[in-house]
Amino acid sequence: MKFLISAAGTGGHVFPALEFGKECVKNNHEVIWIGTKTGIEKRVVPSNIKLLTIPMRGFRGKNLIFKITSLIGLITSIFISIFYLQKNKIDYVVCFGGYVSLPVGLSAWVCRKPLFLHEQNAILGTSNKVLKQFSKIIFLGFPINEPVTKNMMLVGNPIKQSKESSSATQKHQLPRVYVTGGSQGSEFINKNVPIALNSLNTPLEVRHQSGNGKSEGVKELYSSNISVEVGEFYDSPHDQILWSDFIISRGGALSLSEAITLNRGSVIIPLPSAIDNHQLLNAINIVNLDMGLIHEESESHESLSKKLQKIIENKLYEEWSNKESNLDHFQAARRMLSSILKF
């Protein structure tokens, strides 16, 4: 079978699509990818997946001129996508949200190709909201924070599983904390988390992922009784999560999915400017699983310190490690492919 995947721009869309694409290839299906010339897909899509591009740009939160340009790009991208679909004789179209999925999904409807959507977050993004009426199945990464329709299926977020797959916590002398603001880094986390951890006056081991170009001065913020390693980017967040007892992170869908699948709890600091406040909604899902705490940026520094103190003193991270998640995100790509092939 021939699959056409669309995902572009950020890792939150691209990496789940990549894992699904690899699952398709592993099962001897051909995969073609539609992305853009500027997204990270240009760097990470492997050579055995053909990458095609369209001139689509984001629309929300832009000024009027940019919106007009995006509208022109949308119309052009629909016609180009129709051409790609017909030329490559595509059997299934799978869209992973984001602006690039809108023209691809609409072209699938025009060409009468079976359309499938994947939503990583706890609320449907703009493109998926538009396309849901045309889709066979809307695969969900998290329980959705809106009415569930009969064509929605909770499968989890496709995430990469490293060779070291054991989720069991290792016994070690000091509590271990993995701090991350995501690949882009977080100025709020870089500045405030070291100070909050210092206030505990407790020896800790910390690995702090600062984001590219944002590591300067972060290590110096930590007190001498905290053994800290600061890295701008870790190639394998999976390994850092396994190393840790718990993580402090933003509310990105992939980070949280990987953490709970590896039986690690989280202190989640949602990005307040996230579209539709989806990071907070993602975080609420984790709290409902009793595998984490939320700290919003509007709260005080003392509040963050008290939450961290509660985790360390009561060893909440040990309770979190014994929680059973009802959703193995490592199996999401397999579940998706199996369901699609039934059509």
C-alpha cells in the first residue's frame, strides 16, 4: 500500500509522523511525506521516505498581510497536493495536524482518498477541527477535552523507543531530576527551576536541557550541593527520562507521553501562550493519572518550591514509578497502522 503522510514545522507534529512512517516501512508499505522547505522534516525524514513540499504557512496569530499570503499558499498547496496524490497513486492519507495538514487533508477529500488524522494534544488543533468531518478515524494521543465522536480512537502518541526500554527505576543515593524546556528551551524554566531546587537545601543530581544557544549561565544558578549537568540538546530524551526519578518540563504532548510510558512522574509548567492552552490540558491528563503536578507561570516562586519539596520529602516519585498507565504510547504507531488497513 502507498501511504501519504503530512507533518511539518515542529517536532510535536513531525516526530509522531516519523514513527508512524517507520512502522509503515517496516511492514513493507511505501511512504511519501508532504512537508515544507523550512521545517525540521527536511532534516529528519529518512532517505527511504520520499519527501515532497508545498508552500503552505501557518495562519493563526499572524498579521493581515501574512494571513493573505497564507491563504494564497493554501489554495496553491491544495492543487499541488492533488497532483501529488494522483501522480503517486496514494491509497491512504494520514495527517498529523498543523498548518500543512489542511491542504493535504482537503486534497484527500477532493480525490476521494481515505483520510485519517492524528491529534497529539488534549484538544483538536485548527486543521484537525476543519478536517474531522472528512476523516475515517481521528486517532487521539490523549483523552480529548471535548465531546468524543464515534470515529475517534485513543491510541496514544507514536514515540521512539530506544534500545534501553526498561522503565524500572534504579536505586541510587541521591534523587535525580531531568529538567527540560523542550528542544527550543524555556527561559522561564532555565531561570526559575534552579532557584526553586536550590531552596530545598537537599543534595540532588540534575540534568538540565537548556535549549540551543541558551545554556550560558544556567549551571551557575545551581547551588554547590546539586550535582548538575547542563546540555543544550540531548539526542535521546528517552535516556534522560530513564536516568531520572522524575522530570520538570513544559506540557508538550510527546515529553509527557514518553514520561508516563516510562513510569516517570512530572512537574509540568505549561507554556501559557500555547495555542488553545493545549499544554495545560495535556498536563491535566497527567494529573488525572496521579502522575504529576502542575505549576503555572502565574504562580509564585514559593509555590514551585513547595511542590518540589513535597515530591522530594514524601518521595512521591517512587509512588509515580509504580503507577500503571493504561496507554502504552510506544505501541501507538502499530495500533494506527492496524486500524487503517481495515479500510
